[in-house]
Amino acid sequence: MTALFCALVAIATMVIKVPTVATQGYINIGDAMVFIAAMLGGPKIGLIAGGVGSAMADLLSGYAAWAPWTLAIKAIEGLIVGMYACKSYRDTQKLKSKEVVVLVIAAAWMVIGYYIAGGIMKGFAVSLVEVPANIIQAVGSLIIAIPLLIALRKIKV
């Protein structure tokens, strides 16, 4: 299951890529699959699928310089969701406000993580330019993940 979720995260990340100019990154919907993997699979699968799947997408898409950062940022994103939202989501088979808040926190972490990574790589002024694009990515992924999580709530991994 972990390998399957890694592949799904990589594919979701690579399917829609909108390049961003300042840091040579790109907007994608891979976070939606990181959220789903972590909610269905828990913290271990969320950590591994988020980190490895997203970093694999960077490597396969020509963004190797970002892969180590992506590995850490997306692994922590998946871990946050898996640790703080998976159990109650599985137990109640509902997506309640607590789980949505955790998803938003994880998405905010992604934006902050890439701001820090971009700041170290390109400078913080340059990285600040990319924050709106990362917010769009985070919100878009939430908009995709939330209805899917409602539909998938009875699935046991």
C-alpha cells in the first residue's frame, strides 16, 4: 500500500504542472494525494508516500535540486495529517472540522516549508514571490482532497 500511495502521489504531482518563474518550481495537485494517503493509511504511509512520492516526481520531472527539500516538506505534511487526523477519520468514518483544520495546517506547513527552502536556495525575497503560487496549490489540493475524502471515508487500508 505504501508503494502504491508513493506512485499515486508522484503521478498526481506530475499530471498537472504549472511552472513558476522566480524559484523554477511548479504548482501541482500532488498535495491532494498526500492528504488522501495520510488520511487512509496513517502517519507512516503519509510520511513515506508524501516524501518519497513527491521527491520522486521532482526527480522524474527535472527538478532534482528541489527533491531533498520536497522529501522533507511533504513527508512532514503527510505525517501531520496521519498523526492528527487519520484515527478520528477512520473511527467515525466522517470528515469533521477537526480533520479539515489538520489538513489546512498541513497545507500551511507546505507553504512555509517551501518559503524556507526557496529562501535558502534562491534568497528570501525571491522565495516570497512564490508564496501566492504555493497558497494556490494548497487551496486547490484541499478543494480536491476534501470531497474525495468524504467519498472514500469507508475505505480501510
